[in-house]
Amino acid sequence: MLNANCIDPWAFVAEKQTAVWQFSLARLDARVADGGVLSNPQNVIQAAFTGGKNAQNQPFIDVHLSAVLQMTCQRCLKTMDFTLNNTVRTLIFADENAANRADELYDDVDVLVVGKEISVVEWIEDQLLTALPYAPMHDNCQMVSLPDDNSTNPFSVLKNIK
Ligand SMILES: [Zn+2]
């Protein structure tokens, strides 16, 4: 029996299945939960897995991640919303040699060697960490913070010393 959060990738592809999972960030592992830039562990991420075969008859799994995540702006350290909308197609292989050949053959594809089952949670974690901006920032931090108060401006202190 498969774990509820695992899929058999080969059956999934052969039957062109689609499945959707939802997890709060708190249920993902420490790399995600303690990532620092993700500030709300209650945020929910939705992942849609679709199996199929491409024009070359090569099995693939498409994973679409969507979420609105609260992240910490790396400039002003206030919270910002980041809309995640990320789809990755991964070609799956049963043996490493075939996977390596495909990796060399096609420039822009993800390849993965898989066994009889894959963990949905680990897949989501890996894709999420790749999709997140390294240093998320507001377009304009001033729009979300209060205007500077002169009393806390270091230059106004200098002016008083003079
Ligand atoms: Zn900011």
C-alpha cells in the first residue's frame, strides 16, 4: 500500500492522472518552515500533479504550485505577499543512464530518476524552494511603511549637535 502522500509515478503517467494536494507550510519540512523568508506557517500551498507522455513518448509529471505566501521583505523586514504560480515539467526515468542522456539532449528540462513511488511532500518542498525569490522585496517599501519621523532620523540629530 502506498502512503497517502505518495504516488506511483508510473501508474500516474500511464493513466494520465491528475491529483491535487493542499498543505500548510507548517506541514512541510524545516527547510521550508524555518526558511526565514516565509513568515506565516499557516499559509496554504496547493499543488496539482498531472501525469502524461510528451510528443517523444517520454513520461512526464507536471506540477503546478499556487499560493499566496507571506514573506519577509529583505529590505524593510516588513511582511509582503508573494503570489506563487509555478509550473515545472519533469521527465521521469527508471534508469540513470537514460536520464543523463535526456539531460544532455534537451536544454531546458528537469529530469528525475524515480522508483515505484515518489513522495508528494518532498517534491513540493523541492519545487517550492526553487521557485521562491532568494531575496523577496516590495516594489516600493515606502508604500508600506510610515514616513520617516524626523526625531529618529540620524541626520536631524547631527543638525542639533551643530
Ligand atoms: Zn519592503
